[in-house]
Amino acid sequence: MAPLRLEDFDNTIPPQLGRVLWGWTLCRDCEGGKTCVDQTCSGQRIPKLQRYFQFYKAAVAGYLEEAPGTSRALNSHQDVFKAIATLKSQPEMTKSAFYENGFSPPPDGARALDQADLLQATTLVVRVFVMVESSPLQHSSNRLEAGGFKVPWRDHVPFSQYLDNLFPKTTHRIFSFADGESFADTKVELRATKLRKHLGVTFRATYDIRNHLVYDYRENTVDIYHHTAFLKEQLRSTKELLDGFSPPTTKAIIAVGPLPRQLILETLDSIQVVLFPLSEPKSKALLKSVAASCSFDPDISSFEFSSIRNPGEEKTNYVYLAERLAALYHEMQNPRPRGWLEQQMQRRSGARHMMMATLIGVGFAVVLGFLSLVLSSYQAWVAYQAWKHPVASPPG
């Protein structure tokens, strides 16, 4: 099959992308870009991944806008697939080494690839492979959803180490222990219905998984990584990776999927169990409403368990997203002041409310005093006018 230019997109691309990302086994129909009728074929899941494939097309379009047309590091979809396969098979490769080995050399007589070409191509590959923004801020495409964190992949850093650095672990006294007494009660306070009611937050989509659950105080927004079908596909590909004795290495994970399995479980659980518990009708209705208005992946409201989880993964102990959940919970318990008046008060909730009540009382007293002064002045003026201009008694 001849390589397909990046400018073009047809039905052969989704199954090929699924094969390089998740090791899909494809039937002949999928290989030829035809409708898949084999129920055992991985291509049966292509319809559920449409939102991700739309993301892929948008990422490619952004690359084509930024990269020069005469000489690019990536010219076909197969070039992208080859670069992803290189990262999967050699995760210890540094960015500088990837520049040399991840892309085909330009044809004879063509302009040599410069640093900017290679940076843009690498950014596209990492976006598609990991759904993380790896380029410096000034090189970030504006075609995709907004994101906050931009952690560049440095030239001397191996790809596996870059991923480890992207997702640090922390232990929290509540959120890291799903069997703890406080976990259930605390989790209820973080429902999206309560966040909207008490904090007035709005939710916005992000394609960068590093931004998931980031609370922007100034904008009063919470970012939601919504590509759940993409996450579930990696859970399927890594489901058999656990041997029951020791956790897989980063290198072993990258060979079948780049993101830590625990991070994916936490991300799904934080959406479908914590923020928008699908078992609670109001929360599920809110999720569908937010998904429609923010163009979330429609799969976000679809719960799966046995097909993607292993025994022992029924409950989720948070280590990657614990601090994000803790920050939201702290904001719920101690909301920061928003208006000018509130900003002049103490930040602790009880003291702020007491001071607000005191100021309201003082203000009310001042208004009453002013009105009393006005009334007294008017009465004095009326008395003065009556004294100065007495009304003559009518003649008897």
C-alpha cells in the first residue's frame, strides 16, 4: 500500500493508527479501509474512537500549517506511524537521538531538515502517541483545546525519563487510601454538582492529560481530560501486562502504551466516580450536558469494567491525581475571596463570613444614622421656617 500524504485522510488511517498505538489485530476489510464485519477484529472499536481520530486530524493539520511544505520531517501518515514505533521500541532514546533516528532522511537534492522542522515533527508524534504537549510554549499549536502545563522534552532526556518526570507520584492521607474512613465522605464533596453550586466553577476540555483536574482560580475553571476511549484502549492493551508480583517497568509499558496504567485508572475514576458518579442521576445528567457543550468525547459517559480492568482494580487509590483532588477539596472547604470586598477580608472561611456580617451591620447602621440625620435636619429646617415665617391667625 502506497504511503498516504498527510494532507489526505481516508478509512485506512484509523485501523493503521490503532495497530501502531495499541497493537491491534486487523481483518482484511480493515486493512483495505472497508467496513469491518469481523466481530473479533479490533477495528470494531473504531466508531468509539472517532473523537480521538478527530484530534489526530487536527494535530496533523496544525503541523502542516507550521511546517514548511518543501521539506518536512513528516510527509505521510506512515512517517508518523514509523516515528511512533521508534519511540515504542526504543524508549530510552533521547530527544537528540530521536531527531536522528525517528525520521527518514530527505531525498537527494532536498533541503536538509533543520532544528525547527524536527521540533515540530517531534511535537506532533508525542501529541498523537501520549496526548501531551511536549513543545516549548512559543511552538504550541493553537488548533487544539486549551491546556495549562507545557513541559518540553529536553534534548538530552530519554523519552522514558521524560514520561516519568511528567507524572510524579504523591501520597495523600485521604485520597491515596480508598478503604479509609474519610475517603467516601470526602469524595462526595467533590461531585461536580456541588462544585458548581458552591464555587460556581465551569468545566473545560483539554487534550493534554497533564492538565486533568487543574483548577484555575482566576478563571474559576476545572480542566477535564475527556478522551476516555483513548484511555480505555490503552487499558485493554496493558491488561495482561501485570504478572501479579511486580509492577511493569516504564519501558515495558511504553512498548504497549505510553501512559502509566495507574494514571489512566485514576483519570477514569475521577471523572466517572468522583466528579460525575454515573450511578447518581443528577451527576450523570450534568456530565452529558457538559459533554455536549464542551465537545467532550461521547464515550465519557460510558462505563466499562471487566473488559479493561484486572482483579484488584475495583477501587482506586490516588497517587498521581491526589494533590489535584486535595486542592479542589480545600477550595470547597475554604473558598478564596473573589470580589474586591472579599479580598480585603481574611481568607479563612469562618473569619471572612464573620467580618462580612460585621461590615454589613456597620454599613446598615451608617445608612440608618445618615437617614436619621437627614430627617432631623429636615425637621429642624421646617421648625426654623415656621418660626421665621409665622402664619397669621385668621381674624375673629
